[in-house]
Amino acid sequence: MKNIIRRFFTLAFALISTEWKAVAVMIIASSLQAFAVNYFTLHYHFPDLGVSGIAVLTNYVFGISPSWVILIGNILLVIWARKDLNLHFLGLTLTAVFTFSAMLSVFARYPLPLPDDKFMATVITGLIKGFSLGLMLRVGGSSGGTDIIGVTLRKRYGIEFGRVSMAINFVLLGFSIGVVGLEAVVYGAVGLYVNSITVDNVNHSFDRRKQAFIITNIPDEVSHFINEHGRGVTRLEGRGGYTGQVRPVLITLLSPGQVVLLKRFLKEHDENAFVSICDASEVLGKGFKSWRSL
């Protein structure tokens, strides 16, 4: 037992020293989630999903503190899946679990004036939870619960957890109807929908880039222009299918603002250039999203 505790603190210190930015993001994001659960989900008797959903139901039925259910439930899941989780994911997820449980207890001591409009409350809940979960996913962590089960099943058996997760959550919502009533479940479902939309938008907003294919008579000048704006260029040799003429093709990834500058440059220096620009929903590599965040 002493060796396990010692190893845990050694790993915790190593994670904080090398991944302090990610740890800070996880602490902030899990605190936001605790804020949403305490002041909105529990206050309005909304249902929730996963381990948090079980914790919410046990609170409604038995009055058990959800922070303890979430903490114990996630620790048991981590013990079950520990061999299949990389240290980065495991460390950040444990950071989220401990922070969430602690902050949930803290927020419970300080009541706030809340709106009477349940629809507004469920939208706010979805926005806060979605934003915080999006931040967690960006740094390679999770809020625990069913995320741990999903990662483990995928690694052990190649099972995609989507359908299993959906079935578990439908069962939870079914039990919730008997506890909180149909109206609260409908409001909760709206919040969960807002949650999922917000998660996607948070991830896509940070990763959104434009991929440009450029065929130009001045490839060296265009490459230099792109390099001056902090972006790399890959140069390929292309051949026209009709003319048979050999032409260089430039490929680069730019921000939306840099695309505007590129088009202005080409308009001034090569109006015969051909440019194809498309969305790149996610970019991994130097200068963009780090592989360590996966």
C-alpha cells in the first residue's frame, strides 16, 4: 500500500512539473463542471449521465453526497482500467475527478440566487458543461466515468463505446423519470444536447484551420510570403492533365486571417494563380495541436 501511495505521488509530481498547463486547464474545467452540477443540475433536480448521473440519482433518492459517489465510482473504474490507460490520460483524469469532488463540496456551502426559468437554467448548464469538457478533451484528459470505460473497451476489445454508452444513459434517464418526473428529464435532455453541441464547437474552434492548395507562376515568392507569416509550405511537383505542363503545387495550413492575406498577395502578384481552400477540422503536428494531447 505504501508503495502504491509513493508511486502515485511520484507520478503526480512528474505530471505537474511537465504538464502544468494541462493540469491547470483540468482544474479550471472540472471546477466549472462542479459549479454547473451544484448550482443547476442538483438545484433544479435535472438528471445527468454516466457516473455523475448515478451520483445525482442517489442524492435525490437517498440524500448521499454526489461528490463521494463520483469520487469512489471513478477510483473503482481507474483501478479496473489502470493497465489500459496511458499515464497522461490517467493523471489528468484523476486531477479532474479529485478537483470535481472537492469543488462540489465547496460550492454546496455557498448558495446563489438562481433564475426561475428552467429552460434558461438547462441551457446554461449545457453550455458550462460542454465548454469545460471541451477544454478537458483538448489537453488529452477527461472527466472520468464512462470515458474511462470507453477508452478501456476500445483498447481491450476494439469495441466502440458509443452504443454501449447510449444504452447506459437511456437506462439512467429511464430511472430518472421515476425519480424526478418526465418534465425534469426533458429539460435535462435539452441540456445534454446543448452540452454535446458546445463540446464539438469548443474543439473545432481551437483546431479550425484552412488548407490551401496553390498553383502559381511565382512559387518561391508565395512560399516566402507564407513563411514570413509563421507557416510552413510543402511543395509538390504537379502536371497538368490537359497541357502536360509541369507546375509546382504548394500546400499549406493557415488561419482564416492568413488566408485573407494570402489572397490579397496573389491578387497583387499573380492573378493567374489557382487556389483551392478547404476546412481542416483538426491539425496535429508542430505549430498546431500537440500529439501529446491525445
